[in-house]
Amino acid sequence: MMSEPGPPGRGPRRQRPEAEARRTLLGRVAAGDQQARDTLVDAYLDVVLKVAQERTDAPLTVGDRFQEGAIGLLTAIDEYARREPGEGDEDFEAFATERIRAEVARAQAEDDDATEEARSMVRAAELFEAAEQSFRREHGRSGTHEELAGALGWTVQRTAEVADIVAGARQQHDEELLAYLDPEDVDPAELRRLLEERGEG
């Protein structure tokens, strides 16, 4: 298996194979020749870099887009190599560019979805903690999942899921904090107050 290429430097552009040489290489790719596949990848990596640099506003880095675009190039080579002779001789570079752009766009969409999901979870955690603190101030105790769900307008299942995430984040924060604390510097009264605010005292 060929390793994923990294972004090339700005050295001289790799020479494209002539049409007949490209057809020969693609025929060898269809027969499973990895060296021919690598040769075509090397010849068209600058197309991948060009596509990767098209969107300067995208959250994914140029390096990330390059990696995804390289996958698109590999897909283009494999698809083009499997074509039947009668399917026409579409310009390979245009064909590859289309596949590269599609792969970069797919990765970008996945990253956008993941980012929005993370933001949504942060908002949910903030709402949960606000409802939890409000309930504790009003009732002098921690609310059950059912009670907090009613206050938030969520299902009990969603409330429990967010509660687990918040609890996990708190535990991780506490463990990281304790790793840096000197036990002799801890004020027991302050510690009790913090625990009471968290409903753990």
C-alpha cells in the first residue's frame, strides 16, 4: 500500500505523462501495478495542492485538505483505470480534479458537522449546569433527571446523557486540578464550599 503523501514543496512541477503513456500507466493500474499508480499520483499531486489551497476560509488546514484530496486522486486513478475502452477518453486531469474537489468537500462537510455537534453539546452542557444550579438554589438539593428534564424541556434520556457528559468533564477537570495542587495549600473551608456549590458536599 502506498503511504499517504504530504503536501509537496514548491519545487518544479512534475511532468505529466503524454496521452499514450498515461493510457499505458492506467492499463497497468487496472492490472494491479502499484508502481504505475504511484507514478500517476506523483504526476498529479500539484492538482491536489491547487485544490487544497482554493479555500482559505475553510476550517480544515491546507495539509488536511491535501490529505483528503490525495484520497480523491487515488479514487480518480482507480475509477479511470477501470473504464471500458468504449467509455470515451475524457480529459483525465479534469476528471481527477472533480474527484479531488468532491473528496475535499466531503471531508469539509464532515468537519463542519462535527464542529456544529460539538458546539451544540457545549450549549447543552451550559444549559444543564444553569438548570442544575437554579434548582439547587431554589430547593436546597440536587434535582433528579426527571425534575431537571422538566425545567429544561428535554426528555429524561437527553437530560441523563448530558448529565453524564457534564459529570465526565467535571471529573477530568478535577483530576487535572488535583495533579497540580499541593495538599498543604488546600483550604478545607474553601474546598467544602466548592463541593457544596457542585452538590457534592
